[in-house]
Amino acid sequence: MKRVLLYLIAVFMSCSVLALDLQQAKSQGLVGEANTGLIAPVTASPSQAVRSLVANVNQQRNARFKQIAVSHGLSVREVGHLAYKKAVERTAPGHYYQSPSGKWVKK
């Protein structure tokens, strides 16, 4: 039983070490700032880790966009557009963002 518990702890710890975070994904060119204010995979066939990261980050962003929209009398889409503009300004050199036409651009 003790061995099983130690094994499960080791597996859990190794999974969390392998988990991809947003800055790592941006630095590796896997995701970028989409023209909607959300993030999106830059490649056509992203890994499961990238898809999961994108879903989690976008869920948090959408929740925040809704809060901002309600408190400022804007639509969620308008908030996303404003967030996109700020994100492009803050995008680090070498990271990707999506142009208004949808093309990925490396800053």
C-alpha cells in the first residue's frame, strides 16, 4: 500500500512538472494571442496539452470578459477586442499574435 501511494505521488508530481503553462507555450511558438482577445494554437494540429491549456486560459478569460462587460455596459465581444489590442501591445518579441485578418504574425 505504501509503495502504491509513493508511486501515485511520483506520477502526480511528474505530470505537474510536464504541464505546459501559458508563457512556455508562447515562448515555444505553440500559442498566440488571437484577434478575439483569447488565445489560440498557432499550429494546425496542436498537442492535447496545448488544446487543454487553450481551453483553460480561454475559460478564465471569457469569465473575466463577462464581468467587465456587465460592469462597463459593453458586449463581451467589445471587451475581447479591447483585450486583443492590449495583448498585442504586450506581446513579447518572438511571440505570435493574430492580425485582424486572421494571419499569425511573429512580433
